Amino acid sequence: MNLTDDRTAGNCSCVRDFLAGGNGSRISGAASRRPLRLARFRTMVLVGLLLVTACGPTPQSSESLPASSEWREFKGTWTAAGNRQMMRLGGDRRASIANFTGSLLLAGSSRPAIGFRAEVIVFNDSVTGMVGRAVWIDERGDQVYSELKGEGTATGNKIFGVFLGGTGRYAGATGMYEFSWRFVLESEDGSVQGQSVGLHGRIRVDSPQSPSGEGGPRS
């Protein structure tokens, strides 16, 4: 323990002695010294209250993303595994519902976080494309939500995400990201694994004073 901690511990000990009545003999004496005793007593009470405050725990500040109109750009890799249920619709057309859980690691000097745990639910039609919803969860438990839309067809695999806000330091988040997806494992029982290709995007947290209709980034 450093010198500051030793002094703080000594001060706290004095406060405990004072509150327990250890200084009671000092405020007793002849009636002729009562005004002086009263002044000393008031001084001791004031000092005791100050020391009690000093001995209390230091409030912990909550880190948050700066609320501003500046975009925070990022790139990264999304890997996930899950289960997919597929239905054939005649010919080569197929529809599927899948849920994935995985990790998202980000790079870039202005990235919103180093990484997230990511969960997503997707509906895909090999002709009309795919739609889905995703939630990214950081190490604090704060969440950022997004909706996914993409080609998801035999001739195209580009997926676009739009942020829909979140919780904690991602409340009010807007922005977008995009990537392609490739499967690295597809088993007969529906188990699948895959990862993103070329994932990049940008995000911002609007300040409370900003109009709610500003929307996402403009190309």
C-alpha cells in the first residue's frame, strides 16, 4: 500500500474511533469551558464527515462512444457456425432458414470495439435473395442491432447490413456495412460453418440533440 493509502486508512480509523465515542473524554470538563468544547465538537463533526466521504469508494465512470456526427470506420472478419433447415421449391430453387453464432473481430483506428459476439437469424431464397437480423454483443454486454439484406443467390453473394440502434454506448447507432459470405463446412444434418469476405463499414452514435431523422451514411 502506498503512502496515500496509509494516510487514508489512518483517517478512516480516526473516524471510526470518533463515531464509537473514543474522544468522549475530550468533550467533558468544567462548565466554564463549555463554549470552547462546543466549538471543538462542531469542528470534529465536520472533519469526521469529510473523512467518511474520503474513505468511501470512488465512483466508477462509464466509458461510452463519443456522441457526435463523426463516422467510425471499420473492417473485419466474421466467423460463425450454426444450423440450417432447407426446403426445395422445384428445380434448383431452394429456401432456407438458418441461425448462426460466432465472433466478429474488427480492425481500423476508429473501430467501435475490438470484437463482438455475433448472433444472426437469416431467411434465404436462392432466387429472390435473403433477409435477416443480427445482434453484436461487446465485452460489456452492450448490443448493437442491424438488419441484413442480400443477393444470396447462385449468381451473387453480396450482403448489406444497416444498423438499427442498440443498448448502452450503442444507443442511437446508425450506419451500414457490407460483406460476402462463404461456407467452409456444410453437413447433411444441416450444420454449417462459414466466414465473411471483405467485411467493412462505418457506424456513428448520434448525440441526443441531433434530429432523429438524419439516418445512415450517404454514398
